[in-house]
Amino acid sequence: MKSHIDELKDTIRRLHGVDSSHVETVAVKESFEGETIWEGEVEIFELYDHPETDKLYAWVHEIDDIDNPERHVYGLKYPPYYLTAIGCKGSNHSRTQEP
């Protein structure tokens, strides 16, 4: 049985056409106006031979779907911003966060 990290690496290869290695897991707590809006672990991957960036972030977001209660989210790092072009399985949107 594949590990969670190996499954993410397979998805990275399928979505972006490059190999990757897991760098670390980081605990993240995102707040807005004093309220926690998301808390979880973000997996950081180094990408090999990607034409635009060398880092990718991945995490699981719980959703209200009884058949698929989790959505894997992938975000590429584009300098000078930390995170942009967040792609969710089955959808695509973007968000930019300055350092």
C-alpha cells in the first residue's frame, strides 16, 4: 500500500509531468480577522525540471461531500510570491499571498 506522500508524488507527476521529493510537513493555521479559517498540515515538495518553479505545496481540505469528503489541493510557488495558482482536484483557481 502506498503512503500518503507517495500518492501525492504520483499526482504531482501526473498533473505537472515532473518528479518530486518530499521536503517537510509544516503545521499551518490560517486566520482572518482573528478567526481561524483553516488549520492543518501542508506538505512541501521540491520539483525537478519544472519549467517555472522548484516548489509545490499540497494539503487536504475537508468538504461537505459525503462521497468525497476530502479534496487534495496543490499550489505552486512562484517568486516573488509564496503561493499562487492553487489547483484543486477537479477545479482550478488562483490566490496570491505576498511574503
